[in-house]
Amino acid sequence: MASDVVTGGFSRSWSALLAAVAEVADEDFDQPSGCRGWLVRDLVVDAQDVLVTLVTPADSGATADATTYWDLVEEPTGDDPLDALIPRLAAAYGDPALLKFHLDDVGSAAGRAAELADPAALVSTKDKVLTAGDYLAAYVLEWTLHHLDLIAHLPSAPRPPAETLAAARTALERIAGAPFSGELSDTDALLAGTGRRAPTADEAAALGGLTGRLPLILG
């Protein structure tokens, strides 16, 4: 089984996201999210990758870790058919209750798979091989960003836990190869750093030369 050190951050970020989705009112599933081009409902179906990856063993050595798992990509234009796959799938569910059931069902399975995973086992995804522990660590950033996306236009929704925001910020700084200014909160560093919003003038000044390298769009 994966150790508490490996799964703790993943479990906290994942549980927090599931709890936030459970509180979303049906009418809010058609609200825009913080992820450009996606509605709130689109975030709810983006969970099966974890379950698939954890049961996809690799037969070669690791080629990536929790940091190099992420590729820096150009901002999606929507022209790629795969970009529209998730929104189409979410729209097909229709009833928000079915979406919640989907996430609860798949999410519970993914959470259990994470608990049972051997952190040293090698798994394959995105044409990369990495340990299950590194893969789960990488997804702390993914779930925290999706949680922020979920609540972008839902001010009363539960926020991500402070510890997962801090862990996600650290992960993004490793990807950037430089720390973000302490003048930015963890949330602001994540939002501005990944292009979910532009840095304010004060933030840009605090970020200095790092500003020219933003946004860091993860793929």
C-alpha cells in the first residue's frame, strides 16, 4: 500500500474537491469555471485518468518524476478534437445528479486505488513512465487547480485546504524553476502562474523577471 506520506496530499486535495462538488447547486453546473472554455460540469468528469493510470503498469524505467510529468504547452485553441471531448461527455449526462454520481463513483475508485498503490511501482501515462508515488504527488497540483477552477464564480463554495494550496504552489515553483514572490498568496500564485488570470501590476513587479515566462500552461 502507498504510505501516508505519498497519499496524504493526494487524498486531501481529492477529498476537498469531491466535497466541493457535492455542494454545487444543480443550476451552477452550467456556470463558467476558471478553466478557459470549460463549464463547472466539465470539471466533474475529468477524473478517470487517475484510475486508468494506476492500473497501467510500465515495463521500462522511469522517464519522469512529479515535476517533469508536466509539459508546458501553448494555450489550447479548441481546434483539437480532443479538447472538446470532456465538454461533450459532460453535456451528455444532462442531469447534474448523474454527474455527481459519476464523480462519486469514479472518484471513490480512484481514491481507493491510490491507497492501495505501491509508491515505487512504475506506471505509464502520457507516453511517460514514473512511479505511482510521483504520479500521485503530481496530481495534488491538478486537483488543487481544478478546485480553484470549480469555485471561480461560486464565491460561497468551499475553498481548497491551506496545506494543499501550499503544496500545489511548491509544485508549480518547481516547474517554473524559481519561487514566486512571497507577496503573492498561494492562491494568487497558482491563478496568475497558470494564466487563469493576469498578474496585477503589483504582482508583476513582485514577480520580476519571472513575469515574462508566464503563464505556465500545463499539459
